[in-house]
Amino acid sequence: MDNPECFSCGASTSGGLKILGQYLCENCETSLVKCQTDKFEYQHWIDSCHRFWEKLNRKITGFEEEAE
């Protein structure tokens, strides 16, 4: 079975989390949990979360259009 692509880094590895149909690899999950707001990588996580919500919104919007 193929591993899904991480919405943050694009890696396809086993483990990690599936959140509302989107996959977050184990390495990114660890980085996100340890990230502090005063660190440079914090902006990366803000941007990744925005991409996550945009993907999710497109799926929800598409689903609602199909239901009508």
C-alpha cells in the first residue's frame, strides 16, 4: 500500500497522522509539536496550516456542490 503525501513536507512515509483526510508525517508532527513561536520555522507551520485549510475548504466546497 502506498503511503499518503504529507501536506507539510511532501514526504510519503509510514506513521504520522491523518487529520480530516490530510496526512502529516511523523517527522513533521514532531517538529510542529516542538515548534516555538519565536523560532524561524514557526512561519513555515503557519503557511502549512493555511495550505491545509485551503485544501480542506476545496474538498468541502466540492462536496457541497455535488450534494445539491
